[in-house]
Amino acid sequence: MRIKLRFTSNSDSLMLPVHYNYLIQSMIYRHLEQSLADWLHEEGFRYYKRKFKLFTFSRLFGKFRREGDDLVYTGQVWFKIGSPYTKLLESLATHLVKAHEIIINRQKCVLDAIEVEMKKEFKGPQLIKMLSPMTIYSTLKDAEGKKKTYYYAPWEKEFEKLILENLRKKMLVFNGNEDIPSLENVWIKPVKVNKKNLHVIKFKNTVIKAWSGIYKLHLPEPYMSMAYYGGLGSKNSQGFGMWEVAGGRGTEQWPV
């Protein structure tokens, strides 16, 4: 399931820091049923010691200008949220309708509309473009034994391997760790990606390297739907890995 939220600031503009992902994630949690928000934050969907939230969201879209370390949005702003766990988005939409407003960075915004996207059907390989950048990484140890996070680039072979392994784990936890279809003859390949598509984003005190751009994605169902609604790669619930089929509209105003 996917929804699009459209909103407008009560004042002349909405000012947000360039690294606003945490603010959007916090707004989402605030508008969930409390028991659901607590479960999602503390437990989520478990895969051994790891836990998945199984939701993702796009960047903010709309007219903006940059002022130092801030982005100033004027007029209507929108973004998308997706999840294979429909209860999450149903709870979010219900609470937002009751509230009639969104508060982001202590600024009140009028909720103009909540749009529910029609269910997508995928056949064959898809040419996709990122609505929020995609990230995948490994935690390594340096010569002194200290942990270090290495973020992969799309042309490194580990990038594709780890993206697909991450997707397999999402399928497992969403299906209660029961048997799932095998992943064979699948791939994700960069088509239009260069160094300008690298985004360095701060989430709280963590620096994350992620990639936008256009890719070719070949997955069988139900993996394609999981990737579409739950996101590709890691850190989806922090605003990474949302995509749409290339040819859609709405990515021209993406802040870099």
C-alpha cells in the first residue's frame, strides 16, 4: 500500500534542515496508534537479532529554495509513504484525518489531501527511478579492531548481492519466517547513475551514503511488490529506498 500526503504551511513557508529525514519519520510515528507505534519501534518484524520496520518514504517534493543549511518550501508540499503492512498506513491515514494538520519541525501545516495509490501490477523487468536514495552497507573492522561502516556504490558487485539478500529477509519476516519463493535470475543494475547521484545524509548522528538515479530491476513476484511497497536496500524507515517506475512525474524538485 502507498499513500501520498499533500500539505501546506500555515505560514508563508515551511523551513526544514537539509537533513530532515528524522523529522519526517518522527511525524509518522506520532500519528500512528500508540500501541502500533510502540511495537514498531521496539519490536517490528524480527529476523534473528535484526528488526525490520517495513515502511519507507520519499523525499519531500515542491517549490523550495536553499538558505544555508535549511530548505524553505513555499506552496504545497507532498511526499509518499509505502508499506506492505497495510495496517500501518491505515492507522496513519485515520489519525491524520482526525488531526486535520501535520506538525513538522514545530511548524503547523494544513493537511490538504491523503491520496491512496492504486495497487500496482508488475510484469517483467522494470526501469525505475529513486524517490529517495538507496543505501546498502557492511560493518567491517579496521586493523585496530574498530568497527567501520562501508557503504557500497551501485557498480560494486556487493551492492546488488546485498540489496537482494536484504529483500529476501524482508520477505521472510513479513511471511512469518515461512518458506518463500527462491530468488533466481534476478538483478538490479545501474542505468543512469554517476557521482552526482551520491547523497550524504545525516540521520541523527549517523552519516549515511545513498544513491539516487535510474536502475533496471528484475524480480519475480512477490519480491517486486515487497521492493515497491517496503523499499530497496537498508534504512527504509529512515527515508531510503523508495522508487517508482521511470516515466512518472514528480522528481524534478528533489533537493540535492
